[in-house]
Amino acid sequence: MRLICAICLLAVCGFFAACGSKSQSDAVCDDSTQVTEDSVLQQMANEGPTEDEIAALTDSAKQEKPKALDEKYRGLHIYVSKTTMHLYVLDANDSVLFNCGIACGLRRGNKTAKGDYRTPEGQFHISGMFNSTDWVHRTRDGRAVKGCYGPHFLRLATGRLGGIGIHGTNSPRSIGKRASEGCIRVNSANIITLFNEYAYSGMPVEVSAEGAPLPAFKGLAAPKKDEDESVRNEPVKHEKDSLHRKEASHSGAADNTERHHEHHKSADENKHKQEEMQREAEAESFFE
């Protein structure tokens, strides 16, 4: 009996030991998953500037002279679409003047804290315009990399979520992807165009929510209702035009036929008259 009890006790102890080992293994797997995710984010941070670094650079850098708000720039605004991964410059009538591809935050969703690798969504404005040609990014392994910001940096007023802006990049292959800590990257050629031709201090900038449909910009939106109706009615119009042409053709042919008959009728009548006159002349000569 004692032997049986001892065997049962050993079996129960072995069972709990196995469960504990499994739980510890699961914990290790969870930790390794977290480590893997963190390592990816760490690598992304090493490849691009951090938000704190950007905040320090823009605070210490000399801001470019803002453009005067004359008629050329009045009403110009920027719309950034996370859905299409494009930036659009619009005039006061929402006509598209310029558009280009972007790269945005590595993680999806609205930014809620610094360092969450998301691009903030909502209504902002350009609060600073900088020449960032000589800005140096210090990587975590001590390297100094120049060109990460491209030739210009447009700082956005995002409140407590500082260090966010629109800037160029030395990694053009990242455009169209989610690759930043939260900034909006464009190709260096495009940031030059934005800086020189459109951007001004105080310029409104709207960043869309994830998956938001593109607004009905002029020049990019689907055809208007009346245009749709004209497109839909176009085949009908063609059919009507074709029918009219056929009717006209038939009518023309009928007219030609009628004229042909009248011509023959007139010729026959003349022939009959000539024959009648000839018979009368012959009759008169006979009686003479």
C-alpha cells in the first residue's frame, strides 16, 4: 500500500514539474518575440533620425525666412494620405498642384506618444522651414551620417508630439513604405520643389487616418455626376446619331430614287409628246 502511495505521489510531482517547465518555455518564447520586434525597431531607428534628435536640431537650427503670404500662396495647403502613401499640394479650390510619394511611420495608427513609430493624424501647420543639408544623424553605434534629412526640413506643429516634419531622405527606396519613426519622408527632389515653390510658414497640413478615402480633389476625383451621365448617355447618343445617319441615308436614297423616277417620267412624257407630234405631222401630210 505504501509503495502504491509513493508511486502516485511521484507521478503528481512529475506532472506539476512538466507544467512549470512548459510555462517557463512559453515565457521565453514571448520574450524572444518581444526582443525580435524591438530589434527591428532598433534597426529602423539606426537607419533614420529619432524624434528627440529632430527636435534638438530644429530648435538649434536657423530657420529659413518664411515666404510672404501673397496671392500666390494664399489658400495653399497640404494633404498627406496614408492610404495612397502620397502627399498632395492643393490650392484654395482643392485643385491639385503637385503630388509625390511618401514614407511614413513604421507602425500603423495615430501617434499617441513619442517613440511609438507612428505618424500623427489630424490638422497641423508648418511651424518651421530649415535647410537640413548639413544636418548630421548620430546613430546609436556612434556613426555620423549626413543626408538623412535631405536638403530641407519642414517642421510640423504637433503639440507635445514634437520632432515630426516633412523632409527629404538619403534612402529613396523607402518611399512608398512604412519606414520612419513618425516623420513624413519624400524624395529629395520633391522636398526641393515643396520648399521652393509651395511651402510657407503657417501652411495648413492635414494627415489622413489609416484607410481614409481620398477626398474628391479636382483633377484626381472620379468624374462628377453630370460627367458620369454624359459618359453613360454617350453610347445612346452614338446610337441616335447612327440612327439619324441611317435615316438620312435612307431618306437621301429615297430622294434620289424619286428624282430618278421623275427624270424617267419626264423623259417618257417628252418622248410621248414627240411621237404624238410626229403622228400629227404625218397625218397632216397624208391628208394634204
